[in-house]
Amino acid sequence: MSASNINSVFYAESYHPIQAGSIDGTDIVPHDNAVYRALLCSSAGLYDPFGDPKVIGDPYCTIFVGRLSHFTTEQTLSQAMSKYGRVKNLRLVRDIVTGASRGYAFVEYETERDMKRAYKDAHHSIIDDCEIIVDYNRQQLMPGWIPRRLGGGLGGKKESGQLRFGGRERPFRAPLRPIPYADLERLGILPPPEGRYMSRFQDPSPPRRDRSSSLDREGSHRRGSVDMEGTLKRSSVDNEEVYQKRSLIDHEHSHAMSSSEREDSYSNRVSIGRDDRYTIRRSSVENREQYHRRYQEKDDHSHKKRDEQSHKRRKHDSNYSHRRDKKSSSHHLSNDD
């Protein structure tokens, strides 16, 4: 291996537990028990990266944010990540029992451009006095991915003795020994890309969306919109045809009527009008007679009431004169005595 490759690195395009445990990506034997556990999960298919119901959103617009402070909240993280674009969704992973933050989160942006800007500029930024790391959503975009809790993942600490290589923070080093191509092919491990190494100061690009799938999705959306427009146009044309047919049938029916039918309909309308006028006249006469009866009854009642009042007045006057005469007679008798 040439001396120019000493400071060269490369990054894993797919995940293999044995390769992730190797500093140069050429190991063919697991070197710790966690790698054995991850290899078992990978070979037996015990992990489904798309089986987590909490994972939502577009993986090509989502970034992974790690090494967060345990005091960082969703609001603080959203405010910090909004500097790079419009945040559509944010999920801060918490302990299922205690509810405390586990120090990493997933942030989904509105567009891939915002995601790439955050992927490039937010890496090694400071949030709540902690230097964070940013990576793409390897759970859904990296083939063969095994999470850290099952012995896989990337990164790690030296104190744990379970370092994982091939990621953005700790890439593979260019091999300084011969590459065992046959053994790597037997295990299904991609060999190092000789002659195409990168510098440690270069940022690896996140996976790009398959253009054919995006075109298919756009085409299906366009076809759906065209089908909807065609359906609306057909329905409007059908409604117009039905209306024209109904108007034509009514017009033909009106012309098909005979003269006798027209005369009968006219006579019916005239008779109905006469009956209505007779009913109106009769009702007006009845109302007038009823008014006269009420007025006569009221007049009779008032006459009767006046007669009663005059009779009472005459009776009262007669009683008063009789008492006065009696009083005067008694007064004369007392003077004679």
C-alpha cells in the first residue's frame, strides 16, 4: 500500500457487523461478543428497520442527531435545527420507563435541500453546551443496518471496547495490509474502494433518492390529477346532455298536444278562475253580514244597558223623594205639639 493512502479514509455504503468492527474494513472474524450478536440478528433477520411504528416521514428528508444533552428538550432542539430549514417533524427518543432523553433524535425537514444543509452545517455544532453529531437516517437508508442495542451501530467509546467504524464520525482507514478479497466476497462484505479513497476533511454525501422512483411517483400523481380532470369533464358533459335531452322532450311534448287538449286545458283554467272568483265574492258577502250582525248585537246591548241605568236612576229618585216627604211630615207634627 502506497504512503499516499496513510491518511485516506472511506465510508461504508452497506452495513455488515464484522466489517463495522474492523478499523480498516478488512476483518473476516468477529472480535467481540456484540459483533456476534449483531451478526446473529443480521443472518436470522431478527431486526426489521421498517417495523418501528414511531418511525414516520420521508427518510431522505430526515437526519439523525446524536450526542445531545439529556436536558435538551424538543423545543430547544427544534429552535436550533430551524436555522437550516423548515422542520416538518421532530422525534426526541426517550426512555420508555423513565421518560428521560436518551441523547439522540430524528429531525425531518420539508425538503431534501434543507436536510442536506443541516447535514453539512449542523455537524459538530453546539446545543446546550454539547457538541452534537449529524448523520443521515441510516436505519431506513443503509442496507443491512443493525442498531446499537443489538450489537451494531456506528461510533462508540474506547472504554467500552466496542468501537464501530465506517460512519461519518469514525470512517474506515485505508488498509495497510493485503486485502482478503476472497474471504470478503464469501462473507458478503464490500471490499475497500482502492484508488477512490477520500480525505478525512471531506464530507461523505448522504444517499440520493432513486430518480426513477421519484419520476414514477410524480407520474402517478400527474396521472391521478389528469384522471380526476377527465372525470370532472365527463360528468359535466353528461349533465349537459341530460339537460338538453329533457328540454327537447318537453318541447316535443308541448308541440304534440292537440287543439282539443289545449281547449280543454284553457276551459279548465277558466272554470278554476270562475270558481275562485265566486268563492272570493261569497266570502266577502259572508264577512259583511257577519259584521252587520256583530254591530246590531252590540247596539242592542248598549240600548239595553242604557234602559237599565235609567230605570235604576228613576227608582233611586223616587225613593229619595219619599224619604224627604216623610221627614218633612214628621217635622210638622213635632211643631204642632
